[in-house]
Amino acid sequence: MPTHPFRFIHASDFHLERPLMGVAEVPDHLRELFLEAPYTAARQVFDAALAEEVDFVLLGGGIAVPSDTGPRGPLMLAQQFARLAAAGIGVYWAGSPIDPPEAWPAVVKLPDNVHFFPCGQVENLLVQRDGVPLARLVGTSCDPQRPWRPEDFPPSATVPQVAPVIDIGAGPTAESPTATAGLPNSAANASGLFTIALAHGEAEPAALQSRGVNYWALGGRHDRSTPAGGPAVIHYCGSSQGRRPDESGVHGCTLVQVDSQHQVRTSLIPTDAARWISQRATIDEATTRELLETQLRERLNSLLEAMPATPLLVSWTISGRGPLLAPLRRGKLANDLLQSLRADYGHRSPPAWSVSLELELSDTLPPEWYGQETIRGEFLRAIRQLQMNPGEPLDFDRYLSEPHRAGTLAAAVAVHSPHARDAVLREAASLGADLLSGEEPET
């Protein structure tokens, strides 16, 4: 059934309470960038909504923890919502466990254009513009005691045709849109409307495909993804700002355009205030320090040319073989290269700051070491066993005293992601091999 075309922004996981993290040191000139990046990225989402003149904005949870941001978080969001209200743009918010509706502070009034879906139940809305139905919107906020399930969303054919109406046709001079009971005559039959489901969390794509929903607007993944496998578009828009080195690449929000035949086109709108970049460089027997540094500088020049307006936070991984391995792993060459790159690229506007330079373990430790009947071989086999069993926890707490287990040191040794676990094991293998090898030459 042909309907009116419309467009909306799908965004999630602002995490205003989390600054950039995961680096050993933050230089003085980048501290403000690290602290302000979540707020800058969030504002750019709302800027995009206004610039694209969308009909509404969907927020898939993970927006902010008010108790952690203090007044600044809710006040900033309320200010941005008011900007959208002045343009007649509605906001629909499905909270996550960290930002359920009841967590919003009562002292900060949400503008009338913001609709917060309830916890633990799926609510059905009809969104229209100037009295003309645009889409059916079903959503829920997370109940911490019971995650939502695909079967909580009734198939579109069984949804009652009478639902609250959200009219986003009010112009910038009119009052903000509000929800009213029942449907006007022009919207009495909502069958055939484009259906959008909004929630925070993950589910099996096959189960989502069976609900008769055209577009699943989901939050909870920090990397943007669209699982394939059916007529429905299942989309995780990702976070507006990457927080750590393992959240590399472009982050932003998704512009969704739906035509009169329900064809969907999605496009990424970058909003990140700083961008984590992972780069690999390869060395061999002929690679000198000068050649390696030239290779790194050429890569940085290419990155700056491709992304001239965005501060870059670059993590380097070196792989390969050759005489540079020993000074990179045991000497000060890695640090010297970092300092040289930071001096020449890290203070530009915008900067390209080299965060780290590490060797890939599989290329730096001779395979035969793992088979030797030595203390070093036994140690490396134990590390490899942990690497081959990613579900086995790294229990560092048992090495801490009781007071430390309850303090900040416990948080410092916690491993929160597969990327961090792999990095810890690689570093442990490299350090252990150094300490257990003495002064024997590299082979």
C-alpha cells in the first residue's frame, strides 16, 4: 500500500557519562577532547536531525546515566530536545537498563515532543504529519528484571487499529506535538503503514523477521551493523562516539529514508568528535628504522588527507620478521617512533595522535619456543591455552589482598572485553618470554 515518504534519525548509546578511555596516557592538550567528546558527538546527532529536516528521531537507549553525569547530562539533553521541538520534530526514546524512564530526574522537565516508552511492555503509537499517517511505531524500554523478547512485539496484522496518535505536523510556531487517545477519521485504518520497532538489546534476526516489522531500530551495540537475512531491516546504529581503541572507525547516527513503496535507504552520518583508528604495518628482513618510520608517516598523511576535519587517535600494530623485532620489543625503538610521530602529527589542528605502537605476538615469538621443555616453553603453552579458550576468565582478583579487592586496584585489573583480554595475554607472553630468555639471541 503506497504511503507518504518520510525520514528519521536512528541514534543510540550516547553514554554521556563515559569519556574517552583505554589509553595509558592522555596529553594535556587532548584532555578536554577526551572529556567533551561524548557531549560533542551527541549534539552533532541533533544538529544532523535539524539539518536533514527529519520527521522524527529514535533513541535506542544507552543515552546517559543521570546519577553519573550530574545535572549536566539531563540539562544538555533537554536543551537539545527543545531545539527539535521548535522545529516540530518528535523524539521517541526506548530506555536501556542504564537509562529507564524512571531514572530521568523530575527536576528537569522533558519537552512535550519527547515520548519515553514504558518499561516491561510494548506500546503501540501512530505517527502522523499534519493529520496524515506516516508510520506505526512500537517500542519498549528495558526492564532490568526481564529483557524484551521478539514475541513481545505483536505481529503487525494483530495490532489494534486504535492507538495513541503523535502528530509531528506542528510547525516551529505551534505548540509541541502531544499524544491523544484514538485516531482521527483520516487515520482510522492504519493497516499497510510502515512499521518501526524500537528497543535496546539483541535478539536472533530470524525471530525478529517473523513479527511483520519493516524496520527494527535497535540500540546496545557500539559498532554499526545490519544483520542480513529477510525482508525486514534490522539495524544497530552504533554509538555516536567510540570510547576505546577497540571501538575504531567512524561512529555516528543513521539517517533512514522511507519512500512511498516502503523501500528503505539508510546512510551513516558521522558525529564522532574524535575517531579511533587501527593501523597495521609490516616489516621484513630489509626494513630499517628509517623505512619503518617513513611507512608510518605516509600512512598518517593518507589518514589526514582522507579525514581532514576529525581528530584521529591511532593505534599501530607492527607485524612481520627481521632485525627490527628485537629493538621494537625489548629496546626503546617503539617509544622513540611514538614520540617522533606525536611531535610531528599530534599537535596539529586537528591532531593525529599515535596512541600506541605494539608488536603482533604471533610474529615476534618463534614457534619452536612453544614446544621446548623449559620454563619458558611451559609458560608460553599456558598462555596459548588461555588464548585458545576465550571463555576462560582471567582471575586476577585472587592475587590481590582483601582491601585491594574492594578498592580501585580491582577495577584496574578487570578485563572487560575480548580485545582487552587478548591484549593482556599478548603482552604477558611477550614480557614472560623476555624475562625467561635471559640474554640469548633471537632465532
